[in-house]
Amino acid sequence: MSDISNISNSVLSELSVENNKKDEVKSNELGQSAFLELMITQMNNQNPLDPQDNSEFVAQLAQFSTVEGIEKMNNSLDGMSTSFQSSQALQASALVGRDVLAENDIARLNQPGGEINARAELPGSTSDLLFNVYNETGELVRSYLMGPQASGQVDVPWDSLDEGGNLLPAGSYRFEALGYYEGEQVAVPMYTATNVDSVTLGQGGNMTLNLNGVGPIPISQVKEIM
């Protein structure tokens, strides 16, 4: 829980800094009081022999009213955007310490005897599905056929055992799924379940999840929260 709290505070602090910068910029803009003061000064100092046409003052007021209305609308949209980013940041920080399923063929085995959940995404029915597991040096450590599979998602859990039934050490492993289509093997997209170490808030409110043993990925790539 302390990690989640720290991430939340960090993300929200960044949002607060961005909002303060926006306020500093807006403080230098011409406000309603300053505009009216300038207009009154203009009227007091106009040439009495050649006064400014009333229609010009009305046009200036109408123009300012339009600009002010647009500014208020922009402020409302900024507030909504900030609120949305804050809510998204809190939701993302709640993922710290949990496993997420994302399109990725790398996952980390934290301890021997553990299990890694993988999923293949089949574009169509296949006569057979081959599942391969490689260690960090690229050596094939496990391979097995899963038989005919229909199109869609196929869960492929791995029990951290090699071909001989021996427990493999902790580390990063790469997964591969090959479907047989018209007599040829075709690689299909792989999804792996990986633990979220931390969350990063980027420019524009973009959220990045830092996955254990994998690295950063956009939060949009998350398919499922385990």
C-alpha cells in the first residue's frame, strides 16, 4: 500500500505543478476589469471635437464578451481535463503490485515453481497450435503442441518446467505461439501477465506502466487486469 500511496502522490504532484504553471500564464492575460478600465480611459481622453463612434464601443464590448465566453469555456474544459487526468492517475496507481495482461512476448519468472500466464490471439481456426518457451540466452526450454484451436483467445499457462520436468530458475522468458495455416506455421500475437512495478505520468497526461522484467508500456496496451 505504501508503494501505491507514493505513486499516487507523485502523479498528483505533477498534475498540481502543471496547473500552477497554467495559472501563472493566465495571470498575465487581460481581464474584464482591466479591459473596462482601458475603455473608460479611452473615452475620457478622446477628442471632444471628434468623438469616437458609439458603434465602435459596442463592437469592442461584443468582441470582448465573445472572447470572455470562449475563455470561460476553455477554463471549464481545462478543469474537466485535469479532473479526468487525476482520476486516471489514481486508477493507474492502483495497478502497482498487480499483474496485467498486455501484448508482449516477454515475462519474468520471479521464483522456481511459479507460473506465468500467457495467451495467444488466433486470427482464425488452426489445425494445431505450437507453444514455445525460450530462456534469456535464446535457448528453447519448453515446447508442446496444443492441438486444433478455434479463432480467438487461447490461454497458455506455463508451469516453469523444462522438457524434462525440471524447475527452471527465475529470470525473463520469451514466449512464442505458432499456428498452422494452410500447411505453414504463422506466428500469432502473444499476451503475457506481468507485475506492475510503478506508474509514470508523461506529457499530456499519458500513463505508462513499468512492468517487472519487461519495461515501460502505454496503459492503452493493457488487455486485462489479473
